[in-house]
Amino acid sequence: KQEVTQIPAALSVPEGENLVLNCSFTDSAIYNLQWFRQDPGKGLTSLLLIQSSQREQTSGRLNASLDKSSGRSTLYIAASQPGDSATYLCAVTLTGRRALTFGSGTRLQVQP
Amino acid sequence: DAMVIQNPRYQVTQFGKPVTLSCSQTLNHNVMYWYQQKSSQAPKLLFHYYDKDFNNEADTPDNFQSRRPNTSFCFLDIRSPGLGDAAMYLCATSRAAGSYEQYFGPGTRLTVT
């Protein structure tokens, strides 16, 4: 059974700092990995999608990497801002499945 | 431009009183999903439709059912809500299954009194 783990569960950093969020998964047979943002009481906003054949994706200040062989992904946020405060979830689509398997998220607080 | 729309955003129902949550999409995607997310937990898939083909997760309670009358709309019916069913319900779509990105709606927060 695919398990997705995110470390740390919570993170507080001062504004302007670069930071890395970690995601690990137990089964490397995946179609893709997605990173989402969730604000309190809200739905999910897709940030980046990495296909299994790709190593990284970039969007603005965000960069996500994927190392399928080791079952790891990182989300790098450059020059963090208070508006980045949210919970960040990673999720994988296991080969042969249609649904996403989610991690429990990292709750990020960026202090002004 | 809203692509995945959920109504209502907040729903309060009484214990045991049937409730229906609605999802619509403007993306013309083939696949629609319903996820349940309880407080501070990861979203968990309840079921999904691939076109008209309904796919239930093995551990989804019988209390939860779904309808997809056309490509654009999908409904989640909870026949007899219990206190444990209070959660955020998230609808998502994707163009096809497998390697395609999933797009989520804003969610419906269900409270059971």
C-alpha cells in the first residue's frame, strides 16, 4: 500500500527565507506527483505537477524536484512571503490507479 | 474563471437527515472524484466516475452514494449523516485517468448537528 509522508508537519520561518518541504513515498511505481496548497477552510490549489519521467518543475518562486528511485520529492520556496502561509500537501498517482494518495501536509507559517 | 464549482460552500444538516452536495465543472473532463477531508487529515478518496463508469473505494461506507447525470455535474449523497461524517468534501476533475493533473473545487464544509 502506497504511503506518503511529509516532514516536517509544521514549519515557521521569517519572511525572506528560502525553505524546503519534504515528501516521501513508499512505492516508486507512480504516474506523477502533485504539490498543492491549502488555505485554512479552503479547497486545494494545484502548484506543480511532475510526471514520473521528469526530474523537476518550476513556477515562479517554487521549484519541485522528484527522485522516483529514492521515493522523494522536495518543494523549494524562494524568498518566502507572509502570503505563502498555508498547508502544503503532496500527492502521488500510483501506476494503475486513478486517485491521488496524499500526505498529511506541512503547515507553513511565514512571519513578517 | 471558476472551473470546478461546489455548492453549497457550507452545509449544516441534522443527524440522520439526508444531504446532497453538488459539483459542476466547465473543463469537460472525463473523470470526476469525491474526496473526504477531516480536520488536520489528508484527503481520502470516496469514489470517482470515469465518464459514466462508477468506481467505489473498498472502504467507502454504504451511507455515501454518488450520481453523475451528465459530464458537467456530479452529486454526493449522504443518506443518513452521522457526527463522524462532518468534514470538508472536495470534488476534483481530470481529463483522463493516470498521469493527468487533478483540479479541485473549493470544497463543501459539512457540519452535522
